[in-house]
Amino acid sequence: MNTGMLWFDNDPKVDIVTKIQRATEYYQSKYGQKPDLCYVNPSMMPEKPARTSGIDLQGNQMVLPNHFWLGVKTSARV
């Protein structure tokens, strides 16, 4: 992912899946396509990391807690 959207959500009443869904819906309405990659702080990763609603969820130390960096994966150039 070369560029993406940074989303902040610190709502303590909502789980991470719902937070990612909110961010995904906003991303799709703003940019016209659905993101397929989301980076979060490793402390926010669920016990069983998996694709969330078709989004590859990955931990990254550069992302602050309660922030979500969403975007589209870049394809490898040949």
C-alpha cells in the first residue's frame, strides 16, 4: 500500500471488527472502492488474526493505538 486513509476510533463500547467496518464504509464512500488492507497497532490485534470482512488485518508498530490505516494492496510490478 503506497497511500491510504488514517482513521481514528477510540469508542470503548465497540469491538475492533465494528471499528474496521465503520472505517471501511467511510473509505468506500469517499474513494469509490473498498479497501483490502488495514494496519493497526499490534496491541489491538485480535488473538486470532484473520481477514475481517474481506480485509487483511496486519499489525504495524508505526500505527498508534486506536488508529486504523486502510488502503488497497499494491500489486507487484514485473
